[in-house]
Amino acid sequence: RHYLQCTGEEFLHWIMRLNGGRHMQYVQTMGVKFVEHGICGAMIPYLCTYTTIQWWQKLGVDSHIDRLELMNAVHNLVGRGEEEKQDDDVLEYEQEGNDNDDDDDDDEENEDMYE
């Protein structure tokens, strides 16, 4: 399924896998906030611009660098989704992760969402 059609829970699972689970500390709070604010796939493109960095704080992400990393990962996801709109994009949430914090990790994890 394309990321625009995912549920808030599916989006949260994707966040949990980013950078080898680096953002797991926010998952419980974000889960509550996602429900509270109605976060779902249709909102994903609106969470990747610098003007929405405060939204990440409202969603429970305290660290500024973590907000920037999440915003960048979502930006990469949205850009990749635009390139592959014609395909049958599928969100996959495998439990595999890469513990490296290189920028390439975000690209690999974003690719997983479209396989």
C-alpha cells in the first residue's frame, strides 16, 4: 500500500524502524498523539517541511536533532513516493533493522516501504 493510504499505526511502525530503532523512546507518546491529532498516511507529506518541525514536538519528540532526523526521513519517503506513484507501493514493516546511523540507512528503510 502507498504511504498515503497507511494508518497512523503503520506510520508509527515505520518510524520505529528508522536508524535501527533510534526513535523508540518516542513511540508510546507518539502513538497517543497520532490518535489525538488524527495522524495517518494522508498527513505524511505535511510532516516533512521545516515549517512543521513544531508538529514533531507536539507529537512528543523533544530533541531538536531527532525532530530534524524524522522530518528528513519523511521528506525522503515523500520524494520516493512521488517518483513511484505509478507502481503498486506497499508498506512493509519487517523487524529487521540496521544499527548504523548513516544517511544511507534512511534510504534503505524508505526503499523497504515500496517493495
